[in-house]
Amino acid sequence: MISKVENISNGVMLNAYPDSIGRNLSDLITMLKMPEFMNAFSLFYVLPTFFNSDLDRGFSVIDYNLNEELVSREDLKALEELNIQLKFDIVLNHLSVASPQFKDLLKHGNQSKYKDFFINWNEFWKGNGAMGADGVIIPKEEFLNKLFMRKSGLPILKVPFPDGTEKPYWNTFYQKVNADKSFLGQMDVNANSPLVWDFYEDTLQKVSDFGGKILRLDAFAYLHKEIGQSNFFNKPGTWEYLERIKQIAQENDLTLLPEIHAEYGLHLHDEVASQGYYIYDFFLPGLTIHTIENANSKALLTWAKEIIDKGYKTVNMLGCHDGIPVLDLKGKEVNGVYNKGLLEDAEIEDIMSKIMERGGRVKNLYDPSGKKISYYQVNATFFSALGEDEKKLLLARAIQMFMPGIPQVWYLDVFAGKNNYEAADEGGSGGHKEINRTTLSLDSVQEGLKKEVVLKQLDLIRLRNTSNAFSGTVKINETSDSEIDIIWTNENDTAHLRANVKTLEFIINHIQNGEMKTLDI
């Protein structure tokens, strides 16, 4: 059987913070101008410390203005001259307590223009729960049990008001409360407020003016909230919000990429893709590790064929600023019917165990009582997750470059970065992610460019970024489960990967402008 798909982008996307290389975005641009990086990337997903923020390494946004400590207008012009287009985040579900809107609420209380911009927990649940001794309503059990939790305990942060009272506000994600009662938090916004939609309109215009072409919708599935729902991808409310955002995006020439983590068996990825949106391929990282560690390509190629046959438009990755997804691979019971995952639970546990044995850290999900109900992701560099084996990393990169979809590449993986335990330990309770966010100096970059594993990855990336073949059709040829055989064709140009996942050996032949070449990896 041969599968094919039309019109897949061949551009490769770099993923980094503005200060992942050196001190600021200017230093990262210096790296991109080095000869070794010539024509390697045509897209750049720059993480949200690009904007003003204060928590969760950028995802607690204060405002969507340039963070002038890290980014300048000259940097944006330099990226444009390098023909590198930008992808940004908008964090739909929340804003920082230091945002102008929340600061106004804290200052003026009920007299604030932004009184309804955020979600007062007690007002939301009024009449649908019982007041606790701490002044926080505990929702009725039938409602509480449905809530999808990202952390233990109720998703609230109690904040002080001018009248001396403390009021609980919805806080799905991170918060930090200091001994002196100062605090930070990512406060959920109230999408029923017209002011929130005015804010979205202003923000999308702003990021478009910065040169953004792709907009990742972070945490969008948590935005719609309704009593009696899980408040994760509520239907039809989430679809209605997504359509409203889509209309604003189209007015600003922005392509949307909704970010959603959910079990494969829930098939939310299929629903989002069926509406014409790009989706994140959060399945590829775990499937690649499974393929290489078990010398079996069956599960990986089953997913690749699904992408092709269903015409999914994907952005994929191996490592990223977050963790290596594992929850996403699972099956799920829906309406009494169990939908299989891409891997069995035992296979997923095996991936986790290997990464943990190699120094990874784990992130879990919780029920309202604080009990762990599921694993979520494992934090590690992709190189360390593979046992710091250079042959495995090169094969993983080759697989990624030949998968359908836009490949997104974490900067640290290019340099075969290893787990940073010191940073993870210093980060405290939320520090698990810092294991894979090591800042590289320009001197470290120069040293890295002397290593074969770095230069060979850049050769693979450059081929994907420049070969016309990857703008054509892709075929996955039938092989044994220990092999991978993928060929891309665009008129007379081809790129052909043949790999043995037992020996970790692979060969890439490609034809461009009538000339046959073998990529020496």
C-alpha cells in the first residue's frame, strides 16, 4: 500500500526563547547568520518572553508589547532580511496579575472597568456549591468531579481588594505566593466579557504588525467555562470561540495553530483538523523514542499514514520548551466505547521508565482532591531521553525531517543538549521544565559547530528546508517493522529516506535540478 498527501510545506521552524542564545534576540540572530546555519530555517517560533511577562517563562503575559530588554525593532528587520517568518503565541486563557487589566481590578475593585474581565470563582459558582471555611465556594460534587485539573487543589488564587477582603479568582495554571504575601499568577480571563474580545482584536493586530504569520493558540481549550462541564474543550462553546478567533486572525493575515494536549483516543486532534486548522503533532516525540528503543517502526508509520490519508496539516517536533508528551499517546473511553491509543499503556510506561532512568522529570495531572490521576509529560532533553546516543539522535532527526508536516526544531536539540539538573533543582516545584532550557553562549555555539552530530543535523534540516521535493507528495513504502522507507516527490525532484531502526543506519538520496546526490550522514 502507498499513501500520499499533497502540498506539504518544506520550511523548517526554529524554536527558542529570545535569549536562548547569548543575552538577547540579537545574539540569536548572530547565530543564524553563521555559515553553518545558512538556509537551515525559514520559520522561527519565538517564545513569549518576546513580550512582557513575569511567570512560567513567558506564558504569564503582562502585555503584548516588545520586551525591550530582549527584543528590538532592528531584530525584527534582521529576521525579515533573512527571510525568516515568525510564529508567536497568544495565551488565550489567561493574563498575568501584573497586566494593566488585573492591576486596575485590584486598585478599583468593583468600580473597575475590568471587573468582569477575569473570573471571580465565588461569583461563577454561586448557587452551585457550598461556602467553605476559607471563604471559597466548593462546587457540588457532581460538578467538581467533572473538572479537568492541571494542578492539585482548586484552581484559584486569593487576591486582596481595596476594602481589605480577599477574593478567589480562577487560576488554572501557575501561581507563586511569597512569604511577604506578594504574588504572581496566571489569571483566567472571562470570555463572556466584550472587553476580552476587544483585547484579542488589539493583540492579533499587534502580533501581525510585528511580522507574525502563524499564531499558536496556547491553552485555548480551557477558555470556555460552564457549570456542569469539564471546562476543557467544552462543546460547542470552544468551537464558537475558535471561530471568533479565526475571523479576527483572517483580518490580520494570521494562520492559527490551536495547541491542545489530549489522549489520542479522545480524537480531539481529528475534530480540530477536520475544521481546517493546523494541529500540533504531539504524538511524534513519543512514537520516535518508541521506534528507536524497540527497533520497531509499526506504530510510527501507522500514525504517519493517518496524517497522510486524512490530510492533516501538522506542525511536529521532537524536543520543545515544554516536556516530551506521553498522555497524548493513550487510548480513551468515550461514551462507553474504548478508543485505542497509538501505543498500549504498557508501551507508554516503558517510554516513561527509560526517560526517567536517564534522568528525566515527570509532570502529572490531578483530581480536585489533589490525587494524581494521570501522567502528562516527561521533562528531558531529547538527546538525554535517547540515552545521549548520537546515532539515535541523528536517526530521530532524519525521521522528523521526512514526516509529513512542518518540522519544528528546539535549539538545544541541534546542539545535542543534555539534561540540566542544576537548573531543574533550582527551579523549585515548577523547575522540571528548566532541565531542557539551557542558555547557550555564542562561544558554546562555536564549540558546538565543531561536532559532527551538530553539523549533520544541520545538513538534514537544510535539506528539508531547501529541497523542492518536500513541497510535493509523500509516499510511505511498505517494509518490515524494522525499517522505514519514505520518499517525497515534486515533479523531477525527490528525497528518499531508507532507515534500519535496529542498526540505526540510514541513507538519504535526493534529486534536485536533475542532479542525484547522497546526503553524507
